[in-house]
Amino acid sequence: MFEKASIQLGQTLARRGITLIYGGANVGLMGTLASAAIEAGGKVIGVIPKFLQDKELAHEGLTELILCDSMHERKTKMFELSQGFIAMPGGFGTLEELAEMLTWHQLGLHSFPIGVLNINGFYNDLLNFFDTMVKSKLLHSDNRGTILSCPDVPTLLEQMSSYKATPITKWLDREST
């Protein structure tokens, strides 16, 4: 089910002329996503640290492969090239990157849409945790609202295309929720 959604996302991005920026590997769901986008005629830019390329994990068919020295440099470069972020189901790396983009958004470092492809409720527990953070007054509801969630590709992309960020001054000027 995750692989099918990954293929659909890659094909949809390609059809819509949206360049895929991702970590540059040929494995996992992201490798599947990149391959689907390429096969559908899309532009795909990978950003991979040299140590991962050396382990032969780099995708061979990309439009462009950017080599960097570290994971931090990789994330910075992907951020610089991007205008929105989608988290597929994944592990610690996905969670870390998602949290960082949410934090950067909260700090006003970007105003791009952030979405999770919530296939079969994969992200339900995390989204519920975010709600708990709001109820506990540890997260402002405006910041909770920055993460978009949908189980299907077309609706998530529609949500992202119509997303309007909350200005940073709106939550900076408040004392608390």
C-alpha cells in the first residue's frame, strides 16, 4: 500500500510539472517515488552525502544529483531547493526531517506547506500527539495548523497548493494560547 502511494505521488508530481527534491537514494519508498517520477517524465533532483553515494545507494537516473559532505548539508540544500514538503510513511529520518521543517516554519524561516501522506492512518498517533501538545499549552494551535494531512495524493496536493501560512507576528505577539 505504501509503495502504491509512492508511485502515485511520483507520477502525479511529474504530470503536474512539480520537481521532486529528495535525498537521492535508489532504495525504499523514496527510491520508488523518484523512479516513478522519472518514468512519468518528471524532473527529479537528488541530494546525497558522499558517504551514501560511496555505498552505491545513489539513484542513477536522476535529472540532477547533488553531492554534499554531511546529512546537515543535505537537509539544508534540499530545503533551499524546495517550496513545500511531503512526508511519506517512514522511520526516524523522516520524523526528524518533518520535525525540523515544522520547527523552521514555527520560527518563521519558511512559509511553505508541510504535508503528511497519512496512508492507512500511519500518522494518526503523531497527529494526535500534536493535538495533545496544544491541549497541554505546549504548542500554539496556529502552529499545529501548519501540518496538513490526507490519506490520498490528489487531496493532499490540493491542500498544499491552497495553503496560506500564518504570519510569524501573529503568534509572536501573543503571550500564550
